[in-house]
Amino acid sequence: MKRLILAGLSVLLATTTIVPAVKAESRVQWLAMSNTSLNQPLSSHLTPFDLVTLARQGYLQPQGIPSYDGLFAAYRTGRISAQDLVQGAIASRRLDAKFVANQVYLNAIETQLQALDNDH
């Protein structure tokens, strides 16, 4: 009986110390996220591959960029360009605005779109 009581107290003690720590950690993460400026991008730099992958997976749909097969069709027909992807990423706060005029970055995105289109 003593073992059962000791085991029960051990579990109770462990639970009361772990749960508040987890709650405190979650609160700290939430506070850190809520203090982030709305004008500050979430990421200052995405590789061209990452940006095309995000678009393909539908993360830029709210900005009017189609996903999956729609992205390939829109690129093939000229309705979507590298510039559109960059502007969508900027609008979604995934990319810093300085990349909108970076021709090397835009060319690399075009290369990624062409490679994905060729694989498709």
C-alpha cells in the first residue's frame, strides 16, 4: 500500500511541475510571436527553390498564385512569372521587399520554374 501511495504522489508531483513549465513555455512563445512587427517579414530570404516549393504547395494561394498543376499551367501560359511569385511572397510576409528588384534572384526563380515544368 505504501508503494502505491508513493507512486501516486510521485506522479502527482511530476505532473504539477511539468505542466506549468509547458504552459509557461507556450506563453513565452506566444508572447514572442505577438511582439513581432506586422511589417517585418517572417523570413528575410528564401532560396528560389524554397519559394517555388512554397508556391507549388499552395502557400501563396491567398496572393493569387495557383498551386500544384495550376502553377505549372499558369507558368506555361505566361500568366505567372518569377516576379509574381516574389510579389506574392512579399505580400504574405515570407520574403523581404528588397528581392523584388533583384534580377539574379528572379532569374534563379525562372530557372526553378522551368526545371519543375520540365519534370512535370
